[in-house]
Amino acid sequence: MTLFSASVSMVGIVGLIIAIVVILISLFALIASRYKKCPSDKIMVIYGSVGSNKDGTSRAAKCIHGGASFVMPFFQAYSFLDLTPISISVDLKNALSRQNIRIDVPSRFTVGISTEPGVMQNAAERLLGLKLNDIQDLAKDIILGQLRLVIALMDIEEINTDRDKFLEAVSRNVEGELKKIGLRLINVNVTDINDESGYIDALGKEAAAKAINDAKRSVAEKNRDGSIGEANAVRDERIEVASANSTAVEGENESQAKISQSNARRRQIEAEAERVASVAEMIAEANAKREAYKAEQEAEIARAEREKSTLEADVIVKQEIEKRKLELQAEAEAEMVRRKAQGEADALRAMKEAEAQGMLEVLSKQALGFEKLVKAAGGTADDAVKMLISDKLEQLVATQVEAVKGINIDKVTVWDSMGGKDGESTTANFISSMLKAVPPLNEVFKMSGMKLPEYLGKVEDAAPALTGSADSGKKSKKTE
């Protein structure tokens, strides 16, 4: 009996221990099964009794990204939100821009559930349990609405040329709305932009035409630089030739300079007149064309927007390009004329400088000769001048002799009435006057401020001799 009781007691103890172990194992297995780990590509949403917010309101869910958490049995449950990016094709049709032109914007948006704490809570509340197609449709509706809003606030030029600005505005608006349902915008790819009126194609043609015109203008500028360089070389050559010729033949240079100056003035006046006339004609023609196109444009305003944009792209833009081309050609021609006139003026200035240099050389040599002459005269300028005059005295006397050399006196008849002063004969005075008409050598020396040297003899005053001759003649006349 005692043994049996002991055996029963041992069995009971063992069974109790086994039961406790089983319970412990089951409890551990239950705890382990309710400890859930969140993969890196998912968000684990625990819902049920998850506590309260800081303001005392009950929380709808608890979101975990990365890590693990214990899910209480009976009181809590869990589910996962997939973080795999979702690609959404958005083919926007007939979106109205700020210019009231409808455009098509086919694009593709890549979105995904956000891991930002506040945005994850929105995803848990609004996307948990939705299928992928439902999430795509919901996001697509939001994207379409915001895309239309952005297009309505922008011009077509901004959308077409400044894609960064357009995409930034789309991203900012779309992402702000997507966050409200727990999504984030990953990428925006606008494949193409089209419009029914053809406005975008016209902008492309305008850009292509502008690029072509810029290239042509660059070529014209290079050609102009080449022409300018050639003109400068020709100018330098003409200056060198003119300088050499001015050294050799000064008289020829003077006449050539006058001819060149006259021709330069004439060509300059002709070029200026031609330039003014050409510019006036081009301006008048451009104004006439512009007025014609303006009148045509005003007549076409009543037509549809598509025809208006086509007119602006195909007619007005082309005429503006043609007008700019004419203006550039006129400027290039005017620049060539101005540079040509400038080169001729430089050549004329070089010739005048060469003439002045030659005159300076002549005057310098004369000054040097005068300086040596003054030194030879003992440093007295008056003596030097007398030396010069004495050197030219022979020519002076010869000139005076030539003054009366041509007078041919064949016969002189003098009627003497003896009515001279103090009863003198007028015949003697006539002879004396004729002799005084040719200054003697002594008188010439006196007029020059000099006197004959004594070795040539002392010159007496000839007046008494002449008077004596006149008296003797008078006496003889009375005797007769």
C-alpha cells in the first residue's frame, strides 16, 4: 500500500513536471510566433489595441520599417505594406495651358509607399488592404489633377524649353498630394509634349532658324575680320610705298597727295550717300513689310487660335529673321566703307608727315650752314649777313644793269632854256640824272651797309665835278 502510494505520488510529480514543461514550451512557442520581424522591403502595420497618441486620442495603427515587434495575441493583428516602386503611365490629354492652348503630355510616374514616419501612418490608414491596381488608380487620379493644375499655371514655352522647372513644379505639387495617402514620388519622366494647334512645332522651327542664322552671322563676322585684315595689309603697303616715294620725289608727292585727298573726299561722300540711301531703302522696305504683315495679322485675329499661332510661326517669325539679316548686311557694308575711308586718311596723313620731315631736314641744314657762317664771321651776325650780300653782289649789280640794258638811245635832243636853278643848264642835270639811274658800285655797297675796301681806290663825290662841267658849258654858251 505504501509502495503503491509512493508510486502514485512519483507519477503525479512527473506528470506535473511534464505538464509544466509543456506549458512553458507552448508559451515560448506562442511568444516566439507572435514576435514578428519586418523585412527591409516592407512596412509592418500593427493594428488593434496599439495605444494612444500624445493628445489622448487612440492610435489607428503602429508602423514599423526595419526591426521587429511583439504582436499581442487576441488584442493585436498585423499586416504588411509592400515598398516595391509602382510605375504609373499617365497619358494626359487636352490639358489647358495658361495661353488657352490645349496640349497632350504623355508621362510616366514612379511612386512608392513612403517610409517617413508621419506619411507611413497615412499609408497604414488609407492603403492597407488595397490591391495594387486600386493603389495605381488612386495615385493616377491625384497625378492627373495636379498635372493639369501645373500646366494651367505655365506657358507652353516654359513647359517645352525649361523642363527642369516644369518637372520641379510637377514633383512639388504631386508629391504634396501623394503624401496625404501615404505615397512618395520617386521619379517623373515626361516622354513628349504635343499640341493640336502645332504651336510647339512652330517653336522648334523658330529655334532651328535662330541657330542657322547665328551660324550664318558667325561666318559673316569671320569673313568681315578677314576683309578687315586684308584692308589693313593693303593700307600698310600703301603707307610704306608713299613714304618711300615722298623721300625721292617731294613735288610728285605733293600733287599725288592733293589728288588722293580729293579722291578720298569724293569716295567718302559717295560712300556716305550710298550708305544712307541703302539704309533708307532697307528701312523703308522693312517698314512696309512690317506694316503689311501687321495688317494681315490684325485681319487674321478673328480666326481660330490654331490659325493665329500658325500665322505667327510661319510668317511673322520668318520676316523678323529676314529683317535681321538685312540689318546685319547693312551694318557690314557700312563698316567696310568706314574702314576703307579710314585707311585712305591714314595714307594721306603719312604722306604729309613725310613732307614735313623733308622740310625739317632742309631747314635744319640751312640753320647749320648759317651757324657755320656766323662762326666764320667772328660770331657777329651782321658781318655774316654782309658776307652773304657780298657773295651775291655780282648778281645784284647784274640785275641793276639789266634794268637799263634794254634801253636803246639813238638820239637825244635837249632844248635848254637855261632855266635851271641859279642859271644852271638843264642839260647837265639831265645827264646827271641819267647817270644816277644806274647806281655805281660804291652806292650799291652803301645800300648794303658796307663800303668798298681802300685798295680799290678812294671814291670822290661826283657832284662837284658834274657841277663844274655844267658851269663851263654855260660859260661857253654865253661866249658864243
